[in-house]
Amino acid sequence: MLRCLSSILGYKVGVGATSFGHVKDFYFDDRGWTVRYLLIKPLRRYGLDKLLLSPSSVGELMDADKIVPAIVPVEKMLSAPKQEEELTVSRQYEIALSEHYGWPFYWDGKLTTTTPLVTLPDEVVLLEGDPNLRSAVEVMGYTVQASDDTVGHIDDFVVSTETWCIESVVVDTRDWLPDRKVTLSHRKVERIDWQSGTIFIPTKAADVEKLATFDERAPINRKVEVRFYDYFGRPISA
């Protein structure tokens, strides 16, 4: 199912009948444009500020109750390695998490969410911070610069909740075209200037204007779903 990432923010994280916390952010890999971690804010009683969960450790979204079901025990999450840095996720930390949960390493470009865990050779250089992991919440709001004009800002990401791959970015053009949102494939992104918060696309503003308006109320997978939902997980009539 295709969903807007922003619609999942705030969803409760449940382990069986136990409420553990809520979804606060997502970290995505800007090379593969794939969500690698959900940033969870645990309930106060657990004594943790935050923790990361791989999409491979969550089940199918329960939209009616706004729940992301975790498929790992609470005890496992509570004993996970703690993240020391606030703004970066080091490769060392990712390795420690993978070894703790049994997650596969994704960064060699050959592994999938079903690939068994492997051990990195000793000679691999560990980065202090992974420069390719980005906060989705932070990137929402980045300016979108066409080849000849500014056309809007990043409003959201459309993601497949089966693969957690980002299918497209939602561009809000309200400062340029009133009350319009359009979608662009991430493959259209030429480069990103992280310091200025600008995403560059190699197309003219007039071509962006010709794109179909993004309708966030449109149904998803209408042919295969018994009950239909929009991009925000809201039930709609067939």
C-alpha cells in the first residue's frame, strides 16, 4: 500500500496489547531512497528518550486504531544499544543494532529485508556518522529548485509500506501555484544541498506546472483492497 509518511507520524507503537510509544520520525537512505528506521518515542515509564526500529521489525499498519505493531518483544527493545549522538546515526551504532536484533546489513547494496544477518570483515572502515541517513521530518520543508525557478517545497513522501521504498516526493507549490501539490519521482532529484535545505530537479518550472495535481484523498490499490483507504490511512467509500 502507498502511504504518505506524515500520516504515520504519531501512530502508536504496540507490542501485542502493550502500548510502547509512538512514531516520531523516519530515517531514510538518500542513496536508495528507502526508509531504514522508524524513530520511536517510548512512553515515559520505559525511561528511554528514543530508539530506532527497522521496518523489518514492524507488521502491517493498523490504520483503524492508528497503530504500528512491533514484532519484537518489549524486553528486546529495552535492552537495545543506546544512541549516543542526537543528530547522527553512526555506522558503529547501526552494526550494534543489527547484531542485537538480527537485522541484515543494508549498506553493501546487495542485501534485502529478508537477507540473513552477516558479519562485516575486520578491515571495513566504520564511519563516525552515516552521511546518507536523513530525517524525513527535517527534509519536509526543503526548497525545490527547478532549472529556472523555485517551484515550492517538500511537503511529504509517498512510501510503499510493503517495501518501505520512497516512491515519490510530494511538492507543495502554494507559494508559486495556489493550492496545488504535485508528486515527483525521487529519480528526478538531481542533487540535494543539505546545508541550504534545497533539492534541485533538472526540469523547468513550466514542466512542473503541467504535472497532475496530487490528490491525497485518492484511494490506494483500489483493485485489491477490500476496504479502501486514502494516502493518510482514512477509510473511504468504494
